[in-house]
Amino acid sequence: MAEFKFFCPQCVQQILCDTGYSGTQINCPACKQVVVVPQAPGSAAQPPVPAKSRVLRNVLVIAAAVIVLAGLVTVGWFGYSKYKREHLPAVLVGMWSGEEGGNDSVGGNKATLTDITFAEGKAGRAFVFNGETSLITVPASKSLTVSNLTLAAWIFPADSQPRPIIEYGGGGQAMSIGLWINTSGGTSLVPGAIYAAIRDRGSMNHFIEVKADGGTIALKQWNHLAFTYDTTTRAGILYCNGVQVGSTVSSIALVPRSFCQVNLGYRDVNSLDILRGYRFSGLLNEIAIYNGALSAEEIKAIAVK
């Protein structure tokens, strides 16, 4: 009877065996383990992969699969986040949304929330202001110290009273950068109007005011509001729902005092300006500050979602 050689799958010892034993069990002469004699090959047998090597190979395959899956999940999440927020330029330095509570989702500028509740917003959860005691404040921060700037937010106003959206300025200070609705400045009441202003840090008398007509903001609906200022062009521009609704060019290149407290939906109760202590009434969502004046195309990309 012809003979052939094969290798023990346990210890890789070469075994010489008659072809008649093919398919039967024998004990390996070296390790004494029971092995099944393979069918006699037509050519010389090749060493099988040892059991330990097979285990290592399987572990490596599984590890590689996990790494690939983790990469796909990461890419997928990045894609989802990008899809959800549409277009967030690199100059974004602060964003506060209801999902994050008081956390700044792009930086370390944690806000303090007072009498704030949450509800479904334009994107995820939104901050709910009661118009009387609600307020959000952010401490002075180097990253929020801006000259070229964009202030933006999704707003859902509950009434037509003058209401602050974003304002730089703490107690004992006058507003240096501000964005309001339902007013054209001062104590005026103009339902649906938008008002923005910047004061130069060198003189209270150097400032720019930008206004949008009454009826621009829709009551009890979601509106995207944005205000930009560029120190090079000296232009301040207001946008509502991605469309330019007001602009003014300053006679000088204003540099605002922006290393100060930032108030969201609130004017400090000890502000040197009138309407001190005023608060927003309604919902605010994705309140954002950019260290640069976004283009009209960038703002439209954010607003149209």
C-alpha cells in the first residue's frame, strides 16, 4: 500500500502514513494527540497552520475589522454632524445649543443658565426664556474677543417687545456689541424690527447702528438671525433667514471692547444702558459667535436647512 506524509495540526510533526488510513483517527507519534488522517494528496503535503497560529490570525483579523468599523463610524458621525449643522466655517469660536446645556460645543466657554428650560428647537433642543427671570451669561474669554465678527442664532420670539439676542457687556459697562429685535434702538418699540450696534472701545461716541424694518422677524416662528461686521470694509450687515435686510458703513474702523461678559437673551441688570435687565421671551437655538465676518453665501448655507 502506498504511503504519504502529512503534518500534525497540533504540533506540526510530519507523520508518515499508509493511504489506507485516510479518514481514520490515529495518535500522533510526537504529541500523542488524536488526529484525523487526511485524504492522500496528489503531491507533497504542506504544513498546516498550527492551532496557536490560527488563534493569533483570528485575533488579528477581528482587530482589523474593529479598526475599520471604528473608522467608518467616525467618518459617518462626522458626515452626520456636518449634514446637521450644514456649514460651520472655521472661524466659529462659540456655539451654545440646548443639547449641550450650558456647554460651548466648539470651545471651553461654558455658560451659566438661570431659569432656563428646554424644548424642541430648530435643530435638536432649544433654550426656553420666560421673558422675566431667564438669562444665560458667558464669562469674558480670549477666544470670544472679536473685532471682525458674526453673531447668529435661530430665534422663536414669543412677543413683540424689545428683546436682546446676544450682547457683550457686564455690570457697570455699556453695551459694546449688541443684537436685538422689536426695536430700532433706544426705547423704541418696532415689532419685527432688528437692531444691531457696535461701540468703539476708544470712545463711546464712535459707534455703528444697523437696522432692519419692522415686520422683518416673524412672531412665533423660527427665524435665522445674523449680524456681521468687517473692520476692513467697515460694513455692518444684518441678515434674516439668509437674506440681507440691512447694512451700514461706519465712518471709522471700529474695534469693540469684546473681552467682557457675553449675555445671551439678556442685558445685564447693572448695565449703563437703558432697558437694563431686559430678557428674551421665546426660544433660542444654536447661538453662535464667529471670529470673522461671514459672507452672504456662508450665512445662507447656515440659514437654509
